[in-house]
Amino acid sequence: MQAFYADHFVLPLPEGHRFPMAKYARLRERLARELPQVELREAEPASDGELALVHTPTYIDAVRTGTLAPVAQREIGFPWSPAMAERARRSVGATVQACRRALGGAGLAANLAGGTHHAYADKGSGFCVFNDAAVAARLMQAEHARAHRARGMLRVAIVDLDVHQGNGTAKIFAQDDSVFTLSLHGAKNFPFRKEPSDLDVELPDGCGDAEYLEALERALEELERRFDPGLVIYLAGADP
């Protein structure tokens, strides 16, 4: 199995910043130590053209050139820097590479630092600059269409188990029946204004393992009844 990483692009965050940026390198180091059979590969950056399958040209350009307005940087939660822009591209690139690997015959691959599900088409939010799952889904559909013209649209399911609802992903695919968005999340957690996914499962604070797993099993059964994907993108979050 291959896993892609971009943890060497470390953002110069202010002292006391609450985002635990060091966790990505620690995860890669632990994987290398405890699961040496996992092949770790450096992620390539997503191009402007790939990002534009989801994001607006104006927003892509603002991230690239460092012209994001202060209010936009505050909503993202990171100050702009060249490392911030490069890491955002490579976080998307890692998911793209993992999807290509999975669809190319491996069946399974991973991004160690994706899941940037709060990013909308025209803005970032909640420590998410570009939406890696959305860009990867759109790009895999485009590549599938070129390679298999007679087979129809690649159907993609995005299964999001982060404690926070995948609001950006839900909004991006709100009118797209070729992508099914499933979000299992804390009812009272961020974002406080949710976007409707194809299937939202809200859980109470203090939800235990048995209750969580029962809700997940029901949600996956509902997904299976309603949708037949050719690709599944799973967002683990750091929470389950």
C-alpha cells in the first residue's frame, strides 16, 4: 500500500497557534517505524487546472499570489505564506495521487494529511484552503471519462467521519448526483451552520463507541441502498 505525505512544508504559525501542525510528521514517522510495508511517497502539488475543477480562478490566484484579504485568512485560520500555499496544493495532490493509485489497480491508497472538507469553491475555512476530496473526485471523473468513454460517469462516494460536518464538500456537490456525500458528525460542533449533504448523521456530545458504530453501520447501509460508487473517498479526520 502507498501513502502520500507533504509534512515537510511546515507553516510558520504564530506562537501558541492551536493547530497541531507537527502531528503529520509524527504520523509519518510512526508509520515508517511500525508499518514498514506501507510505501511512503512525497506528494506532488495540484496544478491550477486541477484546482479549477472545483475552485474559482479568483480564489486560486489569491492563494497563489498571497493576495488573500485579511478576513479570508482569518476564516481559513492560517496566515498566508509561501509554505501555506504549497502545502495546500500538495495536500490536494496527495489525495489525487492516492485515488489514481487505488483506481489503477492497487484498490487502496492513502493521504496522510487530507480531509480539508471546510473549503468551498470560492473560499477556505476551518484550517482548510483547498478541498482535496472534491478536487480529486472531479479529476478522477474527468480521467475516467477520457479513458473509458463508453462506460459512463464515474460515481464517487465521499464518506466523511470527521467530528465536524463536511460543509464545503456538501455545498460543492449539492447539485451533482454523480457524487454522494455522507457526513457523520457532532450535532453541536463546528460548523454551526451546516450545509445539507446527501446523508447527514448528527451525533450527540459524549457519544460512545457502540452508539457511534451502530450509527455508522446504518449510514453505510443507507449509502449502499441509494448509491453504487466506483470510487470511495474516506475522510478519517482525527476524531473517531
